Amino acid sequence: MLERIERMVNKVSFIGVGPGDPELLTLKALKKIKIADVIIWTDSLIPEKILDFSKESSEKIKTSSLNLEQITTIMIEKIQEGKTVVRLHDGDPCLFGAIREQIEILKSEKIKIEVVPGVSAFQIAAAYHEAELTIPDVTQTIILTRAGGRTGMPEKESLKDLAKHNSSICLYLSARHIKRCQETLLEFYPPETKVIVGFRVSWDDGWTSLIELKDMEKFSIEKKLIRTTIYIISPAISNSKKRSNLYDPSYSHLFRKK
Ligand SMILES: C[S@@+](CC[C@H](N)C(=O)[O-])C[C@H]1O[C@@H](n2cnc3c(N)ncnc32)[C@H](O)[C@@H]1O
């Protein structure tokens, strides 16, 4: 029944499949992968076992060697053939997913779009370390960013500017630039600030480690980290005894009186 309804709608579903562990797929993502005729997937960042849920007959297309026009042309053709098309992105598609330009091209062809969110890399890395990145009086802010590389950073978002806040900072796409990141961050954070480093977190060969900021570059070189690495630099990690207000007996709110 669901499949019949989906087929009637001429749309491409952009699906965030999470960091790699198939159990972190949302039910919605799972349902859509199961019924898709065509699965276009970011093979460089998604483990193949995510496709285990797909129909054997589905066509699976890797995007690592394709450019934007090639990818969108395939989507348009498959939709015009009446196929159910899903486009899989790692993590959550709104973060460094390059979905906007795909969506613009599809919309110009009057193709409808839907986006299904997913668990992002920083969330699984934090979860593996049981970390809360927003501790009262330490930081209430999480910055999701990257080091400027071939894709430059907007002028007002240099790491130096962001680091001034002393918030939890999650660095995506930054392993190649970690020397520069460490130097900049050390201007604002103590050398002993905890850093969660995660490589292919939740993949079969993935791992995470808790290190200190002063060792971030050395560690990255030792582990030969270049790709699929997340860094969480945070004063909130193992630092504070301060309790949040939410569950404090002396703090009342709509659902609980003092
Ligand atoms: C193009 S970005 C996409 C991010 C993705 N949309 C997300 O929400 O996690 C790819 C970068 O995300 C990070 N990343 C994605 N999956 C990861 C994982 N399983 N473990 C560690 N880092 C990951 C790495 O920094 C990688 O270079």
C-alpha cells in the first residue's frame, strides 16, 4: 500500500542515513530504502551494508565518480521512467551535504523533493563518549564547522572567530588541516581541553578516542587521519560538576513544582 502511494508521487527523497550503523537509520529512511527502485548513494561516506535493506532488483548507483549534472540527470531520467528514486547522504543531509544544488536542478524540472533527516557524525561521536556538549555555566552552544580548505570559509566564520566563544566545536572535513586548527584553538582553549576524535564512527572498522587538544595534531598523524574523521573539542567534556536546572529539586517548571 505504502509502495503504491509512493509510486504515485513523482519525487526524489534525499535521505540522511546517519553515520554508518544501520541501526541508526530512522524508520522513515528504512521504509524508503526498502521500496526504492533506484538508490543513488554517496559510496565514499556510506558503508555498503546500508544497502542490505534494499530490494534485490533495485538499481544502485555510486556517486563518488560522478559530477552534479551526471547525478541529477540520472535522477531526472529515472523519475521520468516512473521509478522510485532515493538519494542517500551520510549523516544528516543539511550538514555539508551539497543537497541545495541538486534540489535546485530537480525543482527546475518540476520534480518534487523530500528530505529525511539523519543522525549526524558529531552526535554518534558524542554518544560513544556519553558526552553532553552543553553544560550549564561551561557552554550552552555547539558550533558545527570545518577548517577552510579548498572550500574556503566565509570571512566572519574563521576558526579564530568561532574559537573566541569557547563553545563545544565540532570539526567536520578537517583532518588534513588539523595542525592549523590545533594552533588556532590553542590560542583560546587550555591545552588539556578534551577532544573526541572519531574515525568512521559506527562503521565496522570505526573507532573513537578521547585525547587532549595539545595532542590533536600528533595523534592525527599517528593514526594517519585524512578522511571521515570528526573532532569534538569541548570544555564541557569531563569538566564540570554543575547540575542543570531541569532536574534540580529546587527548580520548578510547567511540569514539576518545587
Ligand atoms: C561531506 S561531510 C557530511 C557530514 C554529514 N552530513 C553528517 O551530518 O555527518 C563528511 C564529513 O562528515 C564527517 N563524518 C561523516 N560520517 C562520519 C563518521 N561515521 N565518522 C566520523 N566522521 C564522519 C567527517 O568529517 C567527514 O569528512
